[in-house]
Amino acid sequence: KDVLITVNGLRLEGSEADDIELVTSGTYYSKRGKDYILYEEHLQETDEATKCNIIIDNNKVDIIKHGPANVHMIFEKLKMNSSYYQTPFGSILVGFYTTDLKVKKEDDEIRISIKYNLNVNYNHISENDIMIKVQAKG
């Protein structure tokens, strides 16, 4: 199914705050009780596209990115998950401690809210909020 995807992100690092918004089209399907959302991100720094997969499985959300940099982020409420963020310059160990996770599914819309703390090489870097809205096109 063709969908419209809106991703809003907020990163708080000390007194600094950065926010992003991405609106793009993608594909949604459901298989074996899991929901899959597939889309591409185009970052200003590079012409290369990053392929993004969001997998919703009960109380867990995976965000997998493949492109100039690769990462597999796993979000489970009140759990720490770690992964390697692979860049052209080398790998960085990142950790995601999910403080809140909500998934709301309706007939033609899915809303995902993730709040997490980001650690790099075991050091706290920032607090982050991600809001993802997936709507059926048309």
C-alpha cells in the first residue's frame, strides 16, 4: 500500500535543541503480525539515498537504515539496546534507552511516538523524541 510518511524528531543536548521534519512517500505492508514501512531519506550532505525500514512488532519498533551510514535502532520501552552505527569513517557504538514507546494503529493511519536517551561509546549524548505518522495515500 502506498503511504505518506511524516517523521518529526527533536534532540535535546544540554541547553541545545535541534528538530527535524521529513515528509516522504513510501510503502506499507503487514506480514506475520508485523507492520513494515519502507521509504527513502535524501540528506542534504550527500546525493546518496538512505533506505529506511520501520518494523513494528508488538511492543518493539526497529528502525533500520542502509546508505552512506548504516544503523539498526531497536526501541523497547524501558530497555537499553545497542548497535553499531557504521559510517564511511568507521563504526561507533550507540545505545538507545527507550523511556517511552507508543504505537497507535487506526484503519488508514499509524502513529509512533518514541522517547529515548542516546549514548555513544557508553556516554550519554542526548534526549530524543521521534514522532512518525504513516497515512494511506488518497
